[in-house]
Amino acid sequence: MTGDRLAALEAMAEAQPGEALIWYGLANEYSKLARWDEAARSLRRLLTIDSDYTSAYQMLGTALLNLGEREEARSVWTQGLAVAERTGAWKARQHMEGLLDGTRAADESGGGALCAE
């Protein structure tokens, strides 16, 4: 099922490249398959379309973390916090604060574990 959905979303993204929701759906499918490079690429594209899409910052940071880009993930979540604060997306803000706190705690303990999203 995911393969069919992925193919459909890829076709939709090609046909409607300016639709943020399609890019989010595509990134979500890539994430389910642990295709982190493609998920990150899709989310970056989404953020060029709608820089206020707070959940894209959450997911992009997670994709970057899974790619081993810990500092870049933190940077993205920090940007997302600023957007969430400005737009009033309190739930997204809380989640990204938790992700940032988790990376700090993992660094302090020498571990690498934190929630994936």
C-alpha cells in the first residue's frame, strides 16, 4: 500500500509542485520507509513553499537526526520554534522544545537516544 501511495504522491508533486500538503504527504511516506534523504529533500521543498508549516520543521529535524546531522537538526528545530512562536502553534512548539531537550540530554549523558518524532 505504501508503494502505491508513494507513487501517487510523487506524481501529484510533479503535477502540482506548489502544493505544500502534497510535499508533506510525500515526506511522511518517505519517512515511513526510512528514506531520510528524500524525506528531507521533500520537506525543504515544502518550506520554500510555506515557511510557516511548523510540522515540516519537526519532521525535517527528525530526518536530519536520522541522517546523523545532529547540529543541523537542532538548527531546524530552533527555526521551527521561532515560527511556532510567531504563528501561535503551541503544540508544535512544545514538541520541538522536547526534541531539543532530548538531544541535549543525550549529549550530556553520552547516549544517542531520543524520541524519533
